[in-house]
Amino acid sequence: MDWIVEATVILALFIGLLLGGLWIPFAMGAAATLLLFVSDGWSGFNAYGLITWGSTNSFTLTAIPMFILMAEFLVQSGVGAQVYSGLGTAVRRLPGGLLQTNILGCALFAAISGSSVATAAAIGTVALPELKERDYDPKLSAGTLAAGGTLGILIPPSIAMILYGAFTDTSIAKLFMAGVIPGLVLTGLFVAYVGLRALLQPGLAPRQAPTRLPVWRTCAQLMPFLLLILVVLGGIYAGLVTPTEAGAVGSAMALAIALVWGRFGWQQFRMALRNSVRISAGLMFIVLAAYLFAYALENAGIASALTDWFVSLQLNRLEFILLMLAMYLVLGCLIDSIGMMVLTVPLLYPVLLEYGIDPIWFGVVLVVMIELGQITPPVGINLFVIQSIWTGRLSQVVRGTIPFWGIIIVFVGLLTLWPQLALYLPGQMSAH
Amino acid sequence: MTVQDPGPARGMPPTRSALGWIVEGCTRAAEALMLAMMALITFEVVSRGFFAYSLLLVDEVAGYMLVAILFLGVTYSFRSGSLLRVDFFLHWLSPRSRHWLEGSYLLVAFAFLAIMDYATIRFVLSTFNRDIHAPTLLGTPLYLPQAVMPAGMTLLAVALLAAAIDSLRRAWAGPEEDTGPAPGGPGGHGGAV
């Protein structure tokens, strides 16, 4: 069978099953199984055992449950309230008041959690009642939390980056460092936008009465988290620990923080463990299915044929990048973030190398595009996370995120114009 | 803020069926492994950093633990609605059509799992028959950590079949209260990052 027909049929089947509601790993597995059967008959399945073992028995991927556990300890103990309170005092002079605390709280929590969902949920739960009580604009309140939550996968540690690194054999430590400056710049853009809106329309964010908490108390509230960030990210940057080790040490520290500063009893401890198993097993099952899918594509020669076809188009680098970004914009409206990654990366990665695109830079751009997908209806996960913890309508959350959607698009432009935003820190690591 | 355990998804058999007990036992084993993994890796980092002493087995054992967490935990993940899916299409369907479609999907998933299960059983038996050991200090007989793969897949396959029968039975029974897609339906974003 001609590879184009084969690829079209398989991708149509996969996307049809996916959009029709079949669970992502089963949709990938079913498509891979059919493709292998068409290519090699029953003998095609001989490799399944080895792929299953080879793809899941991985020290690198062990970082996923460790960072999930770290976030769960913090989320279950309710220490998000402490981050929020500490930052609220620190940034009270900025125009936008608590809305700025939303953004900066999400950024800080993102640095101790690898997940956008955990970040939006942890800060959103604390923030929404406060914002409502102080009569902040509901749309902008929800928008800052949904969009701020997406920083969770850009600012390291990031589960999305671990997955990308595992699929492409790219250094996860370098990917983490590549996310630092873009994460800070995007946070800065969000803060600037909120500040500008608050100055132009003061009614959106009522001025807070100044609180006179001593500086030492603010520092004490934030210190454990800053220490955790220092150990996790500092350890990776200095080359003292691998990302997986940083995840384990971070989890142990998060447990200590939860016990000392949070409301963390036996029930919360059990719940943190259970949620970690639930989320990790679900994610790892998708990873396994993605490896099977990638093997089936490679085995049928589709991946290499697709690379040759892309190269034969003779696009220049910028045209190719714009084409990819357009594709991710469309996919973001249809498929969940991880689904977007596992569907495209095995197919696109060889093409990227042919076009001379840096895999670390692309990893960061991909994560930013996933962030965009997380606030794009109808499948944007952060919209639903915020909707599930407040009393307003989903349409208000969606409208509140529209300006942030625009900011992220502008930010992708900045990353394309200045790749060094992402590549500077990884370059410094190589220089060590 | 506390994230609640979602429990069994709508339309699923009660947790405390025989299957429910087995799934619960496997999930607890996975939780214990998760904690042990954290302790083991942390111990390695501390002992290496402060005492220049390495256990020289952490990479290997942590890998085995990850495999075990995946296969012991995936059935719970499925039953609690944490396997990711795009469910907006399912919301447009009537409850009965949705049950038919869910049942069909569950059978597709079961067929895939059956093939995977068969392939992994053959793989583990081959490792056992050829007496393959890990090329490491521990020299672990590899069939031991590998055995959890077919065990976990068999459990998931049984859970899928039970859910498929349940869904098709509801579809056959006719109109009923709209309970939404199950499992992993709306709000089933527990597995998302």
C-alpha cells in the first residue's frame, strides 16, 4: 500500500477514535495495532512485549511520579494558601492587587509543581473566595487563574517537558533550564497586562487596604517554597542531581513542608499517594501507547516518508515553523495537551532535525503551544479546573482568558524571533 | 485545597466487588512502591552527596518500581475516570446511544489489551525460559519485574470487559436518567497535566 494512503487511513482512524471519545491510550494502541497488522500480519505484535518493557522500565520517566507526588503533598496540605498570603503581602503595591498575586502565586507554585492543573487548582481554590469577597472583576479573576495555571508546565519542573525529553532523547535537565527565562518573561507579560488593565479600569481591581505584616513574616511564609525551588532547580542546574533525583528529594522536602506548615494528616497523606498513583499510571499508560504508535509508524516507514515529504516541500525554516504553529493552534481546539504531544512529536521530530530546528527550543515552543491549548475551548483543561471551583459560568472563564490567549501568541512570536530566550541557560549548562 | 478521590466512575460496578477488592489491593501496593521509590532515591542522593557512598542499584530498582506502579495502578486510573479522553462528542448523544458507543469503545479497548496481554505473556515466558538476568550488580532475573506487566494488563482487560458488559446492558435496557459519559467523562481531568 502506498504510504500516503496508509498514513491517511491510520491517522484518520486514530483522530476519529480520539475525537469520538475513545480514551487516548486505547485510540493510539488500536491505530498502532491495526497498522502493524496491515504491515506485518500477526508477527507484527512480537515486538509489543519488548516495547512495553523497554519504554516503561526507565529511570528518566521515574521523574514523572516523583514530581506528581511532590505537587500532591503540597496541594493536599493546603500550603497554596501560604504562598498566596505571603505573595499577597509582598505585591500589594502593584496595580491589580490580588490579581497580580494570582499570576505570581501561580508562577511560584509552578516552580514547585510540574502540572498546570495542580497549579490552577492549588492557587484557584485559595484565590477565588478572596477575590469574590473583595469584589474583583469575575472574568479577569478567572482569566488570571486559568492562564496563570498554565505556567505550571513552562516553569520547571514540568511533566510535559519530561515526556518530550523521553520521546526525543533530549536532555530533560536542559529542557527544564530552557523553560526558566521564557516562564519568567511570560509571567512578566501577564503581570504587565493585568497592571495596565487595572490602571485603565480601576473598577476591575479594587485597591486593597494596606496590611502591615512585618517583612520577616512574609519572608517566613515564602521561605520553605523558595528553599524547595533552590534545591530542585539549583541542584539540576549545578549538575548535582538528575531531574529524577531532584523529583524524589523535592517530594521528601514537600512532605516535610506539608507536615510542618500545612494541614496534613493521615487522610491527606493517603489521598496524596492515591492521586499520585492515579495520575502517574494514567500518564505512563499514554506514554506506553505513544511508544507503540511511534514504533508502528516507523515500522511501516510512514515517519521517514513523512520526513522526506516535508523536506521535498522546500519550505524555509520560518515557513515550516509557522506551519507547525498553525497546526498546534488547530489541535489545541480538539485534543488534550498530552494527546497533542504524543500524537505529533513522534511524527514531527525527525522533520525538525532535517530543518535544523533546535530540539530544546522546539520543546519550549511546544510546551507554550500546549499552554495555549489548555485555555482554548472546548477542551482547554484549565478552563474546567477553574470552572469546577467557582460559582460563575464557564463562558465568563473563557472570556477572561481571551486576552491571555493573545499574550501567549505574542510570546510565541518573541520566542521565534529570539530563540536565545530559551537557549541561553541550557547553553550556560553546557559551558560548565 | 484537597483534591478528592473521585472513586469509581459513573456506570461502573461497585468498588467492593471481587474485582474492586483486587484493584484496591493493587492500588495500595502501587502507593507503597511510590513511597519506597521516593525514599530510595532520596537516600541515594543523600548518601552520595554527604558520604560519597552509592548503592549502585537505584537506577535499576526505580525502573522496576515504575513498571510496577504503572501496571498495578492503571486499572484504578481507568475505573476512577483518570484516563484522558476527548468527551465533547459523547455529550451530544442521547444516554442510550452513548451507552452503545461506550460499550463498543470498551470492546475495542479490550481487544487491544488482549493482544498486548498475549504479547507480554509470551515475552515474559521467553525471558524466563532463556533465564535472562539484568546485566547489573543485582543480576535480577528479569522475568520477576516483568511479570507485573501481563498481570496488570489482565486486570485492566477484566475491568474493561466488566465495564463493556455494564454499558451494553444499560444500552439494551433502554432510556434512563442522563448520567454523562463514563468512565473518564466530564471533569475526568485527573490524569491531565
